[in-house]
Amino acid sequence: MFISEELRRRLVDEARRRKVPMSALIRDALERYLDEEAGGQPSLIGVVDVDGVDAREVKSWVRQEWAHAEPATRS
């Protein structure tokens, strides 16, 4: 067995209480756990200090800014 009998019993009880499949509870718990572990941290490492730009949105902000930038001219 992958989980303890006690944990399985709690899972069964909660699934019955909520009237949902155990698999739905497990998926929900895993999603919440993984979201919390990630902490909403972006995969981009760097520093940005721009008013109104959330660190989790840096990649999209950079893409948007670069899209509006003038192309560099070669000398």
C-alpha cells in the first residue's frame, strides 16, 4: 500500500462526506500542495523593480516591452 491505513480511512471518510471520488480529493490536494511548494515563484531569476509589475509576471512584461522596443541598428 502506498499510504497508511489511517490516511486511507481519512480519505475515504472525506470523500464520502463531500460526495466526490477519492481521486478528486487526491488531485485537489496535490495541486494545492504543488502550488504552495512553488510559492508562485517565477522560473526567471533576476531582479525587476518596476511599479505595477508583479514578480510572477516578469516574463510576460519583458516580452511585451521587447515587442514594443525599436530594433537595434547595426553600426
